[in-house]
Amino acid sequence: MSCHQVDNLEFWTQDFQKGKTQQEYNERYYQEILDVIEQFKDYQVLGHLDLIKRYDQAGIYPFEKIKDIVSKILKQVIRDGKGIEVNTSSHRYGLDDLMPSRDILKHYYQLGGTIITIGSDSHQPDHLGAYIKETRKELKEIGFKCYCTFDHKKPIYHPL
């Protein structure tokens, strides 16, 4: 599950961000994710949690300013027995950080999160599986021991 728009407004076109401060659209984005996962449970993994940063023309919004709401999201994900995805497209888009950020991944690990997948967000054949090895190394450096794939909605753990 992932969030690509809020209030039927796209991020990539800047329609969602238009007329809002960076604080307003970031807070609204994360609140939307929290609202959805509090009500909707038929998913296994929350995809690219901080996708909004890919389209944030104002720059990277500091983790400390969203930490409280991200904590609520991650705690809900863990309580529900769900996981999060690391999306390797951050490399393709030239971001300086992972997606979600290393700060979010470290926080998820500190909160006890263990279900984590790696996705290459492939929209072209040459993107398939891109940066998986590098991401596995990053996860291991954070402290994760395993990553997951799924079979019939059940996580299968694989050593990093």
C-alpha cells in the first residue's frame, strides 16, 4: 500500500503542494497515511513511506519535524503485523537518502519493526532489481538481520 496523492491531488504535478507551506503539505501527507492505516488493514507492506520528498521542490523536510507522526505510523504498522518497503528508486531519482530515509528506517528498527521488503519500483525492464544489493547492505548496517518476501500474504524472512 502506498500514498501517491491526497485529496485527489497529485504530488508529481505539484497540485497537492500548491498553496501550502512545506510544513502544511508534509504534515497533511503523513496524516493521510496514518488515517488510512488506522482504518484499512488489507495490506502487507506500506510502500515508500516518505514518497512526498521525491516531489518536494522546497527540499528535504527535516525528520525531527515529522518524527511524532511517523512514530505513530510505524507503531500502527508494527501493531498490525505489517511491514514497510525500502524503495530503491531513490537512487534513480538522484535523492541523497533512501526511501524511506535512513532516519525512518533506523526509527522503525528501534521500535522493533522486522518486516521489511526491498522494491525497485520498476517501470522499465532495466530498473528491475536495481540497487537491491546496496540496499541490503544499508539495512544490515542499520541493524536489520533479515528482509522479507511474501507468499500468500505471509512474510518469509531471508538473511541479509
